[in-house]
Amino acid sequence: MSIRTARVADEIHKVLSERLIRGLRDPVPGFVTVARVEVTSDFSHAKVWVSVIGSDADKAGALEVLQHERGALRREVGKKVRLRQTPELSFVLDESGERAARVWALLDDEKRRGGAS
């Protein structure tokens, strides 16, 4: 990833994070944060990983709301990030935090079992 694409991804990340803080037209279930953004080299597409704290229903609902609000979010990005072409946004659920928590829990369990022997 070039420096420019990294900067554009960072700007998109900031714009979307601020927008989620201010709220969307439809309420987003769960607690949603933008984990990371990847932009293609031609800036035509941006993949946005979101982390949702809540139940599985909250996660599905949050992705549904974000997909529904994709046009408004893209307009907001177009206004704030000066590019010739505003990238299409796609939202993906980021589960890395949950995986890390499970690994830490397994390591803690193993440590307790190893200490008890």
C-alpha cells in the first residue's frame, strides 16, 4: 500500500468514525466502531471493517443498517475527502477482537491447568 492510499484510507476511517459517533438516520444496534479501512490503488473501492460489540443479532443488524446507509456515508466521504472519484464502500464484520479474546481465554485456562498439575 502506498503512502497516499494509506492516507486516504486513514481519512475515510476518520470521516466514517465521526459519522458513527454523530449517529445515522437509522439507529445502529450494538456498539459499532470502524476497525480499519483498505482502499484500492485507483481509489474506486474502500473495504471498511467494523467491529460490533453485542449479540449476533446486533452484528447482523448493524451490517444491515450500514449497507442501507452506504449511499449517505459515501456522500459524506465525498464531501470531506477530496478525491476525483469517491470510492464505493463495502462493510465487513471484523471479528479479530473476539478471536483474540478467545485465544487469551484458552491460554489462561491452559495456564491454570498447567499450574494445578
